Amino acid sequence: MRILLLTQYFWPETGAAQVRLQELAQGLQKFGHEVTVVTAFPNHPTGIIPPEYRGKLFQRESWQGMTIIRTWVYPVQRGRFWLRLWNYFSFVLSAMWGVVRSGPQDLIVVESPPLFIGFTALFAKLVKRAPYIFNISDLWPESAVVLGLVTNRKVIRLAEGLERYFYRKAAMLSTQTEGIIASLVQRGIPQEKIMFLPNGVDPELFRPRPPDKLLAKQLGLEGKYIVLYAGTMGYAHGIETALNAAEILREHPEIYFLFVGDGSERPKLEQLARDKGLTNVKFIDFQPIEQISRYYSLSSLNLSTLRRYSLSEGVRPSKVFPGLASGKPLVYVGEGEGAKVVEASGGGVVLEPENPELLAQTILRLKEEPEVCSTMAAKGREYVTENYAWPKLIEKWLEDLPKGVKI
């Protein structure tokens, strides 16, 4: 089957969506399908297009045996809502040219957000005479409204109308969490039209390994008890809780918080750390997926945090799975599906959100219980290897495909 993957974000960008789509594309190939990707020139999350891609409107390249067609996008840095909309719509329009140049296709898989890529999906459906699967990794605009990031009622009503239209025109909807599935069913979408592809992990890449001594030396973290947060730093993640816990633990100089990643909140978080005078905190830019396992090798505990908000019930942070697979206990600060995964795995502890005192106490307790941590680490890795390895997830997703899509 010839499959067109339509997404604004893809390799070599780093981030949860990029990793998941990279694994999906490579997995589809391993199962014998021909994959073409139409995507934007890399620019996320910095808003800076690398020199080798600048000044171009279109580029075709080959990667891992698949064709990648890149089209122009207006890059924008953090914030600035209206410029962000232009960033989205610039790709919506330019990607149509990429679709035209992609050759015959049997199926189109579309990644949302951004929601507006649905316009390109409709265009692709028309010109390729192929159905599209709308992959929903976040309920937008609902999530933005709940977090108070979008408040204009006209914009909200327009986005909600587009959302319903794009969903109706899709052959199938696919999503990453049971919470999103429940929300879609409540809106009247038949269960049989919904597919499930949760976040997963490559257990060979993320595995227990000795500490990378060279990296520890480069970071000045030799001999430290490292609490690692690796992933997106957005408003919903509530990372202030971790920084406040670091402030409480500043009298324990052997405990160090290492934040690897980027996102809309990172400048504010770095400023907060400076304002508090925290010397037990370090921020590192997003790392390529091939390198991030080196950082996991340094951790004593892995950390995932969420703010307390209604939609967190249906959130499964992608960092949970490499965190468990790497063979270290995971401290999950949050509620909902992510908490249930950690509890089911036996690979960590679950704490209520926005309670830095409890987080600090838990870190101190686990530091003094190495045998407990060793048991957790083994259970967590076994659980995600059995239940969330990418080949198994993609195989199951493909098995569900013929039920709703006629090729």
C-alpha cells in the first residue's frame, strides 16, 4: 500500500510528535508499505530554519528508504498568536504543492495539531482519490481553551466548526489516548471509526546502560544524583513544581535537576530558576533521539510533570515510556491516564500535581531506598517492553485499519 504521511513536524526536528511519526513511518515500511512524507522545512521549536534549508520553496530528499517532500513554512518563534496562525497556514498552502508532487497514493495519514492541516487533507483526498485518517494527538481548540490560551469566542467557534467538518470527512480518526477516544464518542463519532495508536518506545534504543562518564564530565554532573526531565516544556506540563522542589532541596547539593528539551515555557522557567538562585538545576536543548539515551544513562530518577487541569485525565506524556524503558524509576506528578500507566507498570510512583513539597520528600525517600528503586526499574522496563514497543503497537494499528478504510 502507498501511504502519504502529511505532517507539519517531522525528522530532523525533535519532540514527542516527531518521534512518534518517525516511528510510525519506519514501522509502516517494515510491514511492507511504501511511505512518502510531506512536511515543512525543519524549524520547530526554535523558529529557525537550518542553513541548508533556507531560501527554498520545495525540496525532495530520501531518508531511511522513504521519500520526504519538504515545502516552505513561515517560521515563528515562541508566542505571538497571530504569527503562529500564519506559520500554520503557510504550511497548509505550500503543502498542497507537496501533495501534488507526491505521486499516486492509496491512503493519507494526517497529523493534527495543527487543526488547519485539515484543509490540506481535504485537498489531498480530492487530488489523490484516496481516504485520509485524521490522527488527533491533541483536542484543539478544546485543550487551548481549558488552559486559557485561546479566549476569543469567534476564534473558538470557528475552530470547533472546522474540527467537526474535518472529522466528518475523514475515513477514520486515530488518537493516542483513551481520554480523547471518550471525548470523540461523546461528540457522536461512532466507536468503529476510531483507531488507537498510543505513544510507545523503542526498547533497544532506550535500555538500561552504564552512566555515560564523558557526558557527565562535560555537564559537570559527576557524582550527582540526577532527576531527569526530558521532553517538551509547555504550560500544561507545570514544570514550576519541579523547580520549586529543587528550591526545597537546595541544601542537598548531591541532588541535581536536569531538564533536556524546549518549549513555550522554557524561557520563563529559566528565568524562574535564576530568580530563585538555583544552582542545582541545568537546562539543555532538545537532543536528537539517537543522543537522548545518553542523558537517560545519567539519571537516578526520571520525572514527568503535569499541571492540574481537566483534560489531564486523558493525557499520556510520551516521556513516560522511554523513562520506564531506560531502567530507572519514574516519578509521575499528575493524574489521569499517564498516572494509570505508571501504576500498572510498577515502575514508579505517582504524586498529586502542583505539590513541590511532596515531590521533594519523595525524591529524598527514593534516594535512600536503592533496592526499592531497582525493583521499580526492572518492573517498569518489562511492562513497557511487553505493552508499548513500537512494532507491536503499529502492527495492531494496521490490523484495525481494514475495518473502516476501503482501499
